[in-house]
Amino acid sequence: MDSWSRRKAGVARAVEGVVKRRKHVVLVGLDGSGKTTVLTRLKYRCYVATTPTIGFNHEKVWGGGFRWSCWDVGGGERLRPLWSSYTRATDGIVFVVDSASLGDMMEEARVELARVLKDQIHARSAQAVATSLGLGEAMGVVWAVAPVCALTGEGLDDAMATLRTLIDKVRQDYRKRDRWR
């Protein structure tokens, strides 16, 4: 193979890799939980003051060394029935929770998370958030809780890298299962 053919093949592999690397994720959670703040932090790499989302926002962003197509769907009570339309056939669902929320909001978040999985003002640890949301009972669902500050961006890249790892693991498991059928 001559150098031109090798270069052309390398470019084709690189382009194919970039196209395949964009994953589709949906940010859902209660109103005021920080979904739009997370999305704008990913997009602009700084804090941007936001207003409540009526409907949805969509951005193509980089996070965790990966390209994402992110949908941020409003969290108001009347918008929640629409979540299922956005979460179908997606690579990942990011359920955003304000860890400084009062207990009743956590309970409401737990109920809403359960719906998504089925169809003191101190920040809680990632494990406490997982326990409050009942994630230990989410059988058959791959999940992770990552501590992130949408205001400063701290932990956001790590959380997106974790999401990527989970998606890749699930896809590998499906491929292995399909090979043995």
C-alpha cells in the first residue's frame, strides 16, 4: 500500500471514529435541579446564568474527552410526561439532582427517577444521593453517581467520562451476548 492509500485509510478511520464517538444523552431531573447549568457548563466551560427551561435545550458538547449530543428537558411537573419521548433510544440518561435539596424534593426526585427507570442544606455525598434515590434497588440498570458542581464545573469531566465508560460497557456486553446467540 502506497503512502497516499495509507493516509487516506487513516483519515477514513479517524472520520469514522469521530462520527461513531458522538453519543446521545438526555438530562432530566426536577425543575431547578441544574440541568441547564450543566449543559451550558459543558458547552461554554464557564458558569452562565440560566432561566427555567420551558420545553428543551439541545447542544453538541465536549465532556470527558468525548463528543455528546445533549438534550436538556424541562423538569416542571407538566413537562415530566414528555421525558419518555426524549429518553427512548438514547445512549444515556443523566438524572440531575441538586444535592442541597430538602428531603421532600429528594423523595420527589426518587419517585421521578423510578418512573424514568421503569417506561438540611448540606450537600450529600454521592453514596447518600444514591441511597436517597433508591438506586440500590435499580436491578438490571447500569448506574453511577458522580459528585459534580454545575456552578464551578468541578467533577463534570469525570462524570461524563464515567458515563462514557458505562455506555461502552453496556454496548460491549450486548455485543458479547449477540455473539453467543
